[in-house]
Amino acid sequence: MSTIERLETGQRMSQAVIHNGTVFLAGQVGAPGESVTAQTEAILKGIEKLLAEAGSDPTRILQATIWLADMDDFAEMNAVWDAWVPEGHAPTRACGESKLATPDFKVEIIVVAAQE
């Protein structure tokens, strides 16, 4: 039986789960009420931190799912995302519109990555 490692585990969820060399991150959000740019920047910093804890990094991201509260914010979020993704390492990606946990959240990002 293969092992499952959980990072930053609480009652409801873990922020990261590692299984068979694959890192699954929970949906990451920024500070409520901040701009789309500020939330996206904070989310990506949080993703970098969790991936590092899991033995991975942004060049190892396999898939990203991005939820926006309003698709009108697509270009603003993409400006931050495009500057952050390491050149030549763009993952598969989907982006859609959804109501998030509270109206103060404008962006949520979920990633799956390979360990190093």
C-alpha cells in the first residue's frame, strides 16, 4: 500500500496531499476584499510555499484550475499568472466563473504538481 502524506491538515481539509509523487493542493485564496491582482499574487506566493514544503516547485505544476468570481477579471488575473509561470513550464489549465466561499474572494486557484 502506498503512503499518503498530508500537509497543514485541519478538521475540514489539508492544504496539500502527496501520493505517489504527485502533489494535490487545496484551493488557494488571497486576502478577502483585496484586488484581483493582489489576491492572485498572494495565491501564487502561497502555492510556491506549499509546493516547496511538498518537495516541488512551479516548474513541476501539471494542472491548474482557476475560479474567478467574475470573468470580467480574466485579463487582470492573467497578467499576474503569465508573469509568474516559468517560461517553458506552462501547465494544463482551466479557468471558469463560480461563486466563491464569500463575495470578498475574487480568485481561487487549485494546482496538481509532480514532486522533484
